[in-house]
Amino acid sequence: MKNYQGLRMLVIADSSPLIGFAILGKLDILNRIFEEILVPQAVYQEVTVLSKPHAETLKSFLKEKVEKVKNDVAVHVLRTELDLGEAESIVLAIEKKGDILIDDHKGRRAAKASGLEAIGTVGVLLQAKKLNYIVEIKPLLDRLINNKMRIGETLYNRALVLAGES
């Protein structure tokens, strides 16, 4: 669901992109790209565990963005293939008629099979560059990789080509 500027109106975020943007110190980009960001309770609990890096930053960022999923049966069905945060994110996106911000391959496939439009961390970075919110994505991708975020070589190289940085 996009508004007149091509920006997404409502997005439900899974944990990996939130952690990625916290690592980059660029959570503000999410607020600039999306009109509204929501997370299910499972994602909020996952990213705000005090022992995890960036937990306090994410707790502050998400404090008024947490929603309870209504369809527990749908979550249970998705749990056969996905973790709880991914399952709740997909169900919440369906319930709220929003898009989904998710990186996990299985999660993206399940989201698309459910009729959702999915975007990931790399896609948001590309959009941010297109809108001149960032100058280049290569150093950001490298920082994510150096912080143990998984970005496959094919996706990395394709992103650099799309960003005009190859």
C-alpha cells in the first residue's frame, strides 16, 4: 500500500530490519520512509530483551508502536514454518492491511503467499538513497555484515548495482 509519493503508508516490522537499522543508528529512516510502523508483541519482546545490543534504543523507538495480534490460530499455523515474531508480523500485516518489513527468506515467501507486499532492510536502504536520505549504501551494508547481519553476496552486489555504486 503506497501513498502518492510512492512511500508505504503502513508497515509491520519484523525484528531483523529493526535491529539492522538500530545497528546503523538510522531508525529515523524508517520514520521517513513509512507513514506508520507497527510491531507485534513477539517482535517487541524479542528486540527489547535487556541483554541484547540496542535493546534500549529499540524500546524507546517502538514504545507506542506495539499491537496485539488477534488471530492466534493463523499465528499457530505459520509457526510450523516460521519463528513467532515472523508469524505474528505476517498475521498483523494481514489484519491491519499493511505491508511487511522482513528480511528472512522463508518469512518473505510466506508473506508474499499471504498476499502481502514485502520489503527488507536492503530495499529500504535503496529507497532511502533514492530519496536522498543517505548518500551511499555500501558502507551501511558493510557495517551490517560486520555486525553479523546476513546479506548474501548476490543481494549485496545487486543492491550496489541498483544504487549505482558498483
